[in-house]
Amino acid sequence: MLPLGYSFNLDGSMMYCSFATIFIAQAYGIDLSIAQEVAMLLILMVTSKGMAGVPRASLVVIAATLGQFNIPEAGLILILAVDHFLDMGRSASNVVGNAVATAVVAEWEKKQPVAAE
């Protein structure tokens, strides 16, 4: 479960990309509607799956998302200086999410009936 979770359960990466994109939009004074924010979350939920194990891949995902919503990509410079430190928090939340998913699956497996042979 853990290797599969590491590849697909990147909740910290998705949250970081969402927060960073919305922060950049706010820094430029761009108001996003609720529909745009929900669409952004869905897009980032899918694109965050490709960044497992690639250093600084979140910057590429954020840059692509900014372009999708007509937010200037130059705003990426605003988070470039702190990205290294935020990467540690992103990794920590990914690990916690993986640990919780592993514990849930382990508990679920205990409750499954064993087939008689």
C-alpha cells in the first residue's frame, strides 16, 4: 500500500499548489470565482499525481495552472524564495497522508472475511 500511496496520495502537494496559485492571484489582485477555484482544485488534483519524486516539479505544475487561469506566470517568482522551505512541509503532509491511508487499509483488511479454502 505504501508505494502505491506515495505515487497517488500527494495531498500535501495538491494543497501547496492550490494555496500558491491562489496566493499569486491575490497578489495580482485577480478575483477568482468559486467555480474557477473548484476547477483549479480539480486540475491540481490530477496534475499533482505527476510530481512524485521530481524535485521542484510543483513549480512547473503551478506555472501551467497559472497560465490556464490567465494569471501572470511571473508571479511564480513570489514563491520561489520560500519554495525550498515549503517543500519540507509539503513532504511532511504527504508522508502523514500516506501513513493514514496505510493504517486505514490495514484496519480495513482485518475486517474483511477470509474466504474458506
